[in-house]
Amino acid sequence: MKIYLTFFLFLTALCSFSQGQLKDKSPIQVVNKIFNEYKTNYEGVESTENKVAMKKALLALQVSYKESDLQLLINVWLYYDPTDFPTREFVEPIFYKNKKMTLKAIDYRLAHKLSWEIKLGVDLNELKTLQTTLTKN
């Protein structure tokens, strides 16, 4: 029983600590931190706390973002895919808000693949489809 209580207190402290780390960050900093942790752990299962923080940050970015944020948001759109989290529903409104800027960022991203994408021959078809959709609408 004592071991379970100690373990529970440890987990509670750990969750509180991680939430505290995100509290004073801008929305794009939160997205960056969570996305980098996700890539490092490479798990399809993400903590509820991270999903809530990611949703809140992406909703805030729908209101206000910078052109420099788009490269990260494109990568999030492409690769952040935890179970039961509709990433694209939260990111696509950001892309549609300023299509011209987003299309410029997509062109850049297509021309500058990540080293592992080149090595594995990733063709980024989904990004090309997004580009076509943004161009038509």
C-alpha cells in the first residue's frame, strides 16, 4: 500500500511539473515542446494533459500566428498523430486563414525535405494534396 501511495504521489508531482513547464509559454512554444517530445518518444499514445495543452495552443494560433510558425505547423500537420486527437482539424483553419502565406511555406517545405525524408524517399503526397486544395479554394 505504501508503495502504491508513493508511486501515485510521484506521478501527481510529475504531471504537475510538466503542466507548470507549459504554463508560461506562448502557444507556438507549447506546440513545439509537445511535438518535440512526441517525436522523441514516437508513440501514438499521448498524455491527456499534452492533448489538452496542444488543443488550447492550436486554437490560440487560429487567432494569431506568425509566418515563421508555419514550418512547425506543417510538420505538426504531417506527423503529430496521437490516438484520438484530430490534429488536422485544429491546424487546417490556421492554413486557411492566410492561404498565400501558407502556400509559400508549403512550397518551401516541399523544396526542403528533412534528411530522414530524403533517405527514406518520402514524397509528401499529403502536403501536395493540401497545396492543391488551398490553391483551389
